[in-house]
Amino acid sequence: MIFTSYLRVGAIVLLLPGTSLGAPRSFSVDYENDCFRKDGEEFSYISGSIHYSRIPRVYWKDRLLKMYMAGLNTIQTYIPWNFHEPSPNQYIFNGDRDLEHFLQLAQDIGLLVILRPGPYICAEWDMVRFLLNVTSTTHMSVFWLIGWGKGWTTLQKDMSEGGLPAWLLKKKDIVLRSSDKDYIAAVDTWMSKLLPMMKPFLYQNGGPIISVENEYGSYFACDYNYLRHLSTLFRGHLGDEVVLFTTDGAGLLYLKCGAIQGLYATVDFGPGGNVSAAFAAQRNAEPRGPLVNSEFYAGWLDHWGSQHSTVSTAIVAKSLNEILALKANVNLYMFIGGSNFGYWSGANSKYAPQTTSYDYDAPLTEAGDLTDKYFAIRDVIKRYRKIPEGPIPPSMPKYAYGAVKMKKVGLGRTLKPITYYVLLLVRGVLQTGWIVYTKNCKQKFLQIFLLPQVQTVSSALEKLSFSGPVRSTYPLSFTELNQAFGFLLYRTKLPVNCSSPTPLSSPLNGVHDRAYVSVDGVPMGILERNNVLTINITGSSGGQMDLLVENMGRINYGRDINDFKGLVSNMTLGKDMLTGWTMYSLNIDEAVSQGLVQETQAPDSSQPAGKPASLSLPTFYRGSFLIPDGIPDLPQDTYVQFPGWRKGQVWVNGFNLGRYWPVRGPQLTLFVPASILSTAAPNNVTVLELEGSPCDTGSCVVEFTKTPILNATVSTGHRSKLFLRGG
């Protein structure tokens, strides 16, 4: 079995806020007795991974309580740099990004926290917000044990390609996860903001372990100076008492680059293998000290177009028992996975985008529900430590709100009475509209309404493009246009007459990641990274050709993290290279949240002549539903599915749930947390369908159900290799 490699450096410090003064708190490595020491006593942790960035804040307490009641004494979480610093020197630590509140909850419940602050955090997390060219990167992880009241918390800091802010790539020759001076300067600035916030949570000040680097041993840079810099950086902000350690795959090759002198080396491996042999690799780097598996895989991730990954409960329980029988420390990755809301999901190479769900076949489901695996793990833990008494919080109830009728929409104001249809010159732009004339007993009214005529992305550019058109001889990438994620529209003119089918090609595989191609409003086909590099198009010379390019998530692991998005190389039409591009950065989320996407009396939706029946232009749809009265405890969590729809993005009440792709699978439903639903007003559903809806030929609905479907049959039949991220 092949395992990934990880490198993290951890520091252990303990602090008990609100407790009486006494002997100094301490956490250390006892090399002589092969264990950790907490306050002088032998100590081991049983931990589970939870990513606060993948779970709405209102559910943090529920998930943490369930982890505590399973017998865990520790949790592990990542800090995604790009989640908190979307633009240089713009920091967000409130709402769902309130890291200190999350740590306080863990403290109140009695859990230690292994905090992994990066700067790199693989974690199948996109590299988002302003992008840069990357050729190499290094990361540092930090673990702390933080004591709170009757319990404690451990924090770990980790660095990986995932989680790095995309604005780093503005410098095209930057070398990520290395001693590159520009990368180091950005890391130092970020850590000077983050680490002082974390210092009060240390164990001697109260807290954790700092881990320097996630999966660095499997990264090609092998930059020891970078790791030493991270170690010095962490100690400078957190103090010399912090115990730093690394984590890598259970193989000598991984440990070769991942472990350095002065940092305690740990390993990670999944279930089903030889536990003693895996720990033997750690013993090669650390002949004495505690045994630690920093990522014991209780499940695995999914990719679009691959079979749903599952890991046998029996095998997980058996291997966990073998680990604990050796008195080893262990972290179960993941204990709860959560959701890749919005555009946060990443990808692996060769390019394989990950699903919106990060369920991970974990002991707690994406929605926080209890599973057989949860209770099997709890039964194993019972053999080695006392389980907390009291009831386990139950699974959250789900509600099927039913089918919601969807309509094509425009951008503008919904019309009521209509008197005259006119052409209006608005700010120099010719638009259609209505003049409505009414009168009452006192006065007359003359009102002018602009017709909400925009239904497709191409026709909505005035509202959707936050920066306006940018012109260039050759296409520019997302990075060059200061766009991190989502969609970007490229427009050019056909240089020749294409009365017969003419190949439009990306010879260097430069469509990252999918391009929806149309000519004069007629859809022509889809170009897809690695899979479809050429399609045939038709059109007249001078015709307008649009390519709506979708970023499906950046590669977050390994050598290929220099993952630019958009048209990253030139396009050809027949033998001609295409030039003269106009590009539009699109802020669709802003348009949806501001209510610019509205229902309208859509014009005739019949297909234009020559339009392929199986493909339509990327189009907006909207619907709404009311939560019924008289039913207690509503709203409740639900799932939305897309019968007859093909691929797109969905928002509920302006909240971006993520990507749906039922024709590719295996995920058919998206998790809808109750926290974004309303009982006081209609709940608005907005869909951007990219390929073709059922609305012209069948039932135009999305359906809210109480049952998730993550394991639908996929046409490729491909199955990801367990515990191998490149697979």
C-alpha cells in the first residue's frame, strides 16, 4: 500500500486560563521512556481531525462534543492562510473564520487542539485569492496542547500548497515552500499576525504543539534551510519551550527530506497495513521517544468522475487497536470532513478535481451524523481510556422541503404592468425597456423600467464583471487579472470564415480547467483540461466567440502546485493563432448576493438554429420556497439534488453551496445547513447551469431531500487509490 508523506513541526505548551496558580504547566518529549510528559505525568493523545473552515460556526460545538464523547482527548485542525488573508494585509477572523472562538469552544469542552497553521496545508483545499506562479514550496506545522478547565486543547501548525493564498503567484518566478525571499517575506508577515494570536492558547501559557510542514518529504524542493527558518520563526513568536516536530509518510524516502535535527519526527499511515513496520520508519529517524501517527486515515477523499471512496470500519477499528496497543499517539484523519462550500475544493494531479462534499467516509458524516464507524472507534478507545459519561449528541434532523420550480432569470428589475415596449439609450448603451403609464384621481405617472433581459453569462457582463473589459493581444490568466476563483469570460473575433467545421484547439493543454465555447450566441462545445483539447466550431468571419472558463480548483499537493487558471496558453483556430482578446473577470457571487439575479418574464427559450440539442449557453435560473408553518424545530438541515441538470454552481439565500455535477458523479446531493435557511421570508435558490438544464424539455425543478447521495455510479468506473493523493 502506498501512503502520502507529511512533515509537520509541533510545539507543546499548556495553559489553563481561569485556574488557580500552581506548579508550572509543561509538555515535553521523554526520550528515555518513549512517551510525552504533560505536567510531569506520562501522556498520550487520541485525536481526530476537524476543519473549522469546512463547517458553519453554529455547528462547531455539536461536532466537538461528539468528538469528545467518542473518547478523543484532542482534536487537530488546519489554519488555511488564504481563508484568513484573501488579499495582502486584509485579515478576516470573524464569523465562520473566528479561529479564537473555535479554540475557546474546544477549551470549554475539554479538548486539546493540534493546530496546524501552515503556511501550507494540503487538506484538499484550494489555493485561492490572487494567484501566483509556483515551482516549489515548504510548510510548517505547529502542534500545541492547550489545557482548559477539565480538559485540554492541542494546536498544530502545518504548511502545504493547499491553503496558500493565490496572490503569492503574482510574482511569477516565486518558489513556494522554499527559502525564496519573496515567499519567506510573505510567510513572516502572515505569521507575525497569526502566531501572537495563538500564543495565549499555548499550554504553558496554556497550550499546543507546533508542527513545521505538512507532507514536505514528498515535495521535491527538499529545502532544509526553509524548515530551519520556520522553526526559528515559530520559536521566536511562541517561545523556546514549544516542542517542534515533523510528520512524514512512513517511509525512509519521505523522512529523508521531511525530518531535520532538532525537530521530533513523526509519521502517518492508513489502516490495513503492518503497524509495527510503519512505526519502524519513525524509529529510523527517532530511535527513542513517543510513537506518533499524525494522520491515520479513517476514510478517504472523492474526485469527480471516480467511485466514492470508502474504508472498511472493521479494518479501521483493527488497525486503531493495534496502534493503541503499542501505547502510540494517533490522530484520525478525518474524524469529520465537512463541505467544500463555494470554490474551496482543490484537485490532485494528474488533474482530478475534488468533489464539493468532503464527507471522507469519516466517523461523523459531512452533516455531523453518527455512523457505525463512530461507535466502532469509540468501542476501541474504551479499551484504553475512560470514555466520558453522559449522552452523545444525536444526529441532526433533516427535512425534505420538496421540489422547487426554477425559472430562467435576468439581471434587473421584475416588471409588472406593461404599456409600451421601447429602445432606451442608457449611459451610451442601447437597451430594451418598458414605459408604463398609469393615473389615479390625483396625478399621472410615467415610469420607465429596464427589461431584465440577461439570462446567460455572456449577455450579463455589465452586471457580472467587477472590473470591466481588459484587452490583450494574447489571453491572460486568472492571476494576471487578479481573479482567484470562479469564472472568467474570454472574447475574440473569428479571423476567418468557418462555414465548415473548423478545429478550435488548445495545443499545449492550456484550458484550465473547462471552457464553454459559443459563437454568436450558439453553443459549440466544451474544452476540458487533459480530456478535450479540440472541438469543431462554425461561424462567419468577424463573428463573436466567447469562452467561459471555469476554475475547478487548484492542485493542492505535490510538484504541480503551480496551477494557473484560465487560458494559460494560446488558442488556435485551424492553422491560425487567435489574438485580440477581451477578458471579463466575473464576480457572480456578488451579483447573486446583491439580488441582481432575478426572475423575469423570459423571452422565447427555444433553441437557436444550429444549436446542439444537448448543450445550451451557461444560464441563470432562480426559484424560491417557503418553510411550512406549524412544524416545530424548523428550519432543519437538508440536501439539494438536481434531477435532469448537468453541471453548475448553486446558491441558497446568497450562500454559495458549491459545484454540482450529477452527470459526472459520484456526488448527487449538496449539503444545505439549516443556518442559511429562513422561516421569516422565502428562501431563494439561484442556479448557474453551465451545460444544459431540463427546463426546455422536462420538469424544471431542483429538489430538497433529507437523504444524501454521495456514491452514485459514475460512467468512468475509475476509483481513486486509497491513501495516495496523486491517484
